[in-house]
Amino acid sequence: MVGLQGAGKSTWVAEHLAGTHVVVSKDHWPNARHREARQRRVVAQLLAEGASVVVDNTDPSPAERAALVELAVAAGVPVRAVFLDVPLETCRRRNDARTGRARVPDVGLFSTAARLVPPSTVEGFTDVQVVAG
Ligand SMILES: Nc1ncnc2c1ncn2[C@@H]1O[C@H](COP(=O)(O)OP(=O)(O)O)[C@@H](O)[C@H]1O
Ligand SMILES: [Mg+2]
């Protein structure tokens, strides 16, 4: 998954992949140290077990997605990007409406938006799906 905070990634995952894929997200362990490394280990383990996996993070830049593409290639499985292409203002509005941990400071959204590069097959994705919002 690729998209800003509030773009609708988790909603899309719940609607389209919940029955078939194991959902992995750093949001599941917000306080853990070395969350990146931990996520890579979890994804690698699941792929080794033959599970289909969806990674539900913002992953806005090619650099932030590269390790996941590599894990899929190493496991010999196709890797698809689903990009929730939603305007920043829409995401800000949805974020504002959230409460608790789900709501991030605006600066977090701006930072992610500044790093955002739409995913491309050039990065190694087998397929790129754009969901407009
Ligand atoms: N297609 C949509 N249209 C309108 N609101 C949506 C849509 N998808 C999600 N939302 C709402 O936007 C908020 C953020 O959705 P969520 O899926 O948690 O985003 P993300 O996981 O990308 O941060 C939630 O309140 C959700 O109900
Ligand atoms: Mg989410």
C-alpha cells in the first residue's frame, strides 16, 4: 500500500484483502524499537510460510518501499503496489476528524506528502494499481 495518512489504505485493505492476505503494519506495534527491521522480519517469515501479505504503511518513496520489493523478489512472489491517490487536503480533513493515536500532526502529513512518489513498475513492482479518492 502507498498513500498519505488518511488516504484510506486500511479501509481499502479491509474491504479487498482481509480474507486473503495477512495484514502487516508498523501501526500494529507503535512503541516497538527497530520497527522497520521487525516489519521486514515478519514479512519475510510470512512469505516463507507461503502466506500472501499486504503491508499497510504510507511507504511514500521508492527508497522506503525498496526493501519490501526485495523481500518479494527473494521469495519468488509477485509484488503489487496499490496507490491511494487522494489529495492532501482530503487527507487533512479526514485526519482532523480522527481521535487518539489515529490522528497524526499535520507536519507528519506534510512530510509524507513531500516524499510521495507514485509507485512504478520501474521499482520492481509486478503491477501498480491506482485508486483515486
Ligand atoms: N473512500 C473513502 N471515502 C471517504 N472516506 C474514507 C474513504 N476511505 C476511508 N475513509 C475514511 O477516512 C479515514 C481514514 O481512513 P483509513 O483507511 O484509516 O486511512 P489510512 O489507513 O490510509 O490512514 C477513516 O475515517 C475512513 O473511514
Ligand atoms: Mg491505516
